[in-house]
Amino acid sequence: AEVQTPLQAVVSYLDAAFTVTERGSSVSQEIRAGLVTWVTMSYIVVVNPIILSARFADGSSPISFHAACRATCLSAAFASGFVGLAANLPFGLAAGMGLNSYLRYGIIDRLGLGPEGALAACFVQAVLFAFLAASGAVDKVQGALPSALKSSITVAIGVFQAFVGLQLMGLIVKSDTTLVALGDLSQPNLWLAFTATLLVAGLLIRKVTGALLLGICFTAAASYLLGLPNPNQDPSAGLSAGTDLSAKLFDLDFTPMLEKPQEFGTA
């Protein structure tokens, strides 16, 4: 029998364990595809914590940026690994854009559940969704929804995300008279955001691999070199802010379920 090198043995094991060749692919191709997928979805590591840690009017943040960043990375790693090992599907799973904004601005701000109550509502939803998925009821629910409604939900989430992005850029600001107003166009942060947006759009049009990651790196490097402050970060919070993750781990507050049942149910 032909003696395999350690690398060849590992490749053969992965091929057999995940039936790669039977699916018309190869281990090297799957590794390249995984790297491309990771690069494409890596923007969520920065964007999700920025949205979740957006400051209140008093300058405080409901969720620490560092804690949100770690939770984003760990949840994505666990979910992707679980689907890959349990279902043998090469899917990259991470926090959903749109749901994070709804959590921060809808549940915490609008419904007033607070960060612990909002996370408790997410936990209850996760349990319910897991039950629906395991029982097969979720397929029946999706089949009952008309295609027009599914498409409109996707468009609505995209418009909402664009609105949040424009707000984070500083292009639009809150107005008591007209609800929203044009921001300060003299701010260099705004023009840097515009430049980065055009850069990413151009890279996506040219189908450059890792366009979003390149845009993030460009913006971070340009902001650092120009000495621009981060308008979405509390300047009083140092690099050690939010390092104690254990203090927030499973810190769920189910009190709103009894005190605010309508808001909790809506969430």
C-alpha cells in the first residue's frame, strides 16, 4: 500500500468524512471557498458591535463594543461549526444584519426592555425557532407566506439598514421637527465614509474578492493616518472596556415578560 504523508492523510480523512469528492469538489477547493466566504462575511465582526454599542442620548452604551465583538465571533464560529459537523453543509453563519439594528433601536430603545431584557427575548425566540425547525413547522410557515411578502421583507430590511448606515455616517441626524435632517457636511468622517462606500461599490462591481474587507481596511487605515475620532465610540472608554465577559455571560432578565408582556411579546 502506498504510504501517505501526514498532509495527505489529513486530506483523505476530510474527503471521506465530509464526502467532498462525491459532491464534485476537492478539499483544496473547499478551503479556498471557505477563505473567500470568511473574507466576505468578516465585516460583521466590526459592524455588528458598532450597531449594538451605539450610545444613548446620555453617552452610555447598552452593550460593550468589546463584548459584542467577542460574542459575534464566538457565535459565528459555533454556528458555522455546528452546521458543518452536524449537517455536513459548508455554510457560514453569523449575526444577521437588520436583526441587530432591530435589537438595538427597536427592542432596547423603542420598546424599552433594556439590554438584559432584549437578550432574554432573543433567548426565548431562539428556543421557539429551534422547536419549529426540529418539528418541521417552519417549512409549513414559510410555504404559507406569499413570495411578494418575503421579497418585501428583504427590501424593507435593506432600506432600514441603509438608514442606519447613513445615520452612523452622520449624513442624517435626528430632528424634532422633520424627524430626520441633513447632517454636517463639513465633517471629514462623513467624506471618508462616502469614499469608502464608493470604493467598496467599485470593487463589488469588478467582482474583487474580499471587497468589503478591503473597504474596512482602507477606512481604518485612512482614519488612523488622518487622526479622525470615532464618533460612535465613547471617548471615556479605554481599550480595557468590556473585557470582563463573564459579567455579561447569560445575563438575561426575564422580568419584562411579566411586567411588560406586550412589549416582550412584540420583541
